[in-house]
Amino acid sequence: MAQQKLRFKKMTGKNDELEFWVDGAELVRVQNPKQRIVPHDMVHYAIETSFPFEGFIRLVFAGHEPGKTMEALNGFSPKLASEYHETSWITESLVEAMQAALWSQVYGYKDFEYAYQQACKARKIKPVKVQRKDFDSCLALIGRLGEEWTRLAAGEVMELEFIAKPLAGNSPG
């Protein structure tokens, strides 16, 4: 199996950078919106390594072009939707719910689960049951990543090995 790494580079301004690396070679580089605690795609990293669903990071490593993937998953290009696994939208809903928890500083599982269900409803998809242990591990991971990220100065890099949680047999429905 190929070694997959993410390199988050802290920048000045509105965006940080994210590089996708496979077996020591850069695959692609994207701009990453800054957020209060960690960059947006670092939340994706935490979700995709904690929950058993496909998402943006796994899709990019599988060869999907980042811009088109973002357009499709955010509903801007419905004609591309058939290219992605149905749990990709569940992952987007999980990311949205986790970001809401981080922004509001309300970290309870029940609040997270409610936000996740509402995000799925807005996307017109049926949510699948998410495990509390996955939520707890994701939240703890984001806490550790946030502490490390905060200590970095502009220009410094945080490298993370990407080992996605195996996909579950879960499917909406």
C-alpha cells in the first residue's frame, strides 16, 4: 500500500496550504481555509481517520481532482455526483457538524449528533448511525492537532500520515 501523507503549512493571510504526498512525491497542493482551531482539511483528516466513511482526502488520494471534488461535494456540480461514493456526503455532514462544535465550543455527543443529522437533512441524505467512540476519538485527535498547530509559526509545516479508517458496510438507507 502506498504511503500517504498530508503536509499542512501554516501561512499568513486567509489560507494555509495543504500538500498531498504519495510515496515521497507531491501529488497536489491546495489552499486550505484558516479556522479558529485547525485548518478546514485538518478537520477532514480527523473525521476520515476516526469514522469509517470516504471523504475529500481519501478521494484526492484516489486520483480525484480537488477542485471538482469540492464542487461536487458542496452541491455546486450535481452532474459530477455520480463519481463519488454515497458516504462522501455523510463525511461532509460530519465535518460540518464537527466544525460547528469547534466554533461553538459545545463538544457534547448529543449536540454533535443533532448537528450531523441536520447537515444530512440539508443535503437530502439519510444519516447513518455514528458511533460515540468514533466521535470521542475524533474530538481528542482534533484537540491534539490543535495544540500542535497553535505552536507552529508561519512557514512551518505539520506532516501527518494518512491512514483512513477502513470503510464500513454502512450505507444510507
